[in-house]
Amino acid sequence: MNFLTERRPYLLAVDIVVTIPPNLPDNVQYVKVVQQLQNLAPEQFQVFNDLREQFIQEMRVLDDQHREAAEAEEQKAADRLRQVADRQKKKQEGLSRNDESKPVDQWADCLAKWERIKREGKKFTDTDFAADASSLGNNVASRDNSLKWIRASEQVQD
């Protein structure tokens, strides 16, 4: 029935008029359509079959394209999951490699870093962000002299 509704203009262009009776059960509609097809001239019936076969082939191609797209999406999802799992694995490997001889900045586990800093009892200076005005950036530091970078522990209490 999809063929008849979707290709109706093509069928009408070659003088093939097949109507689907409304408000009837599917099996009754099918019988009525078959009766109409049996009344077609042999040439019209051949054209009808050719158009139907072409429609079927086009639908198969579309189905294949949709299936391939779905498979590609599934593959992408599987790849993303694999990447997440790989990152988790690398993170776990990094966590297990918190070497006490290395500087704490090179450790992967933030909680372990914090524990080591507390245990050592020293002030921690991040190598990426020095505790001075340079960490604010040139634009901010030069714009407002009242802004400065200090440690919270060095804040003057009123």
C-alpha cells in the first residue's frame, strides 16, 4: 500500500488509477486493490510491476543506508565508550604511580596530592600558577594596582 500512496503521481501519469478504499479493514482494502489491478490492460500491468520493482529496489537501498548509518552510530558510541575506558585505565595507572620521589605537581591523583601536602606541612606553590601578580595576567595586574595574588593563609585578618 505504501507503493500506491507514494507513487500515485507516477501511476496517474501513465493512466493507472488504483484507489485504496477508505475506512475498510486492511484485508478488504487489499482485495479491492487486487481487483482493480486485475482490470488493468496488460501493458498497464507491466508498467505497474516495473514501477513497483523500482520502488522496492529504492526502499532496499534506503533500508541499507539507514542500517549502515545506525551501525556507524553504534560504532561511534562503542569507540567513545572504549576511549572513556582507556582514559579511566590510564588514570588508574597514573594514580598507582604516585612516586614519592617525584614532585607533587607531577602526581595525577588530587586527593593524594592534598594528603602529601598536608603530611609535609609546607606551603605548596603550584608551578603553573605562581603566588604573585603574574598569575593574574598582564591585563588584570596592570589595570588595577589594588588587585594582587596572595595565599589565603597570608590574608591579613581585621
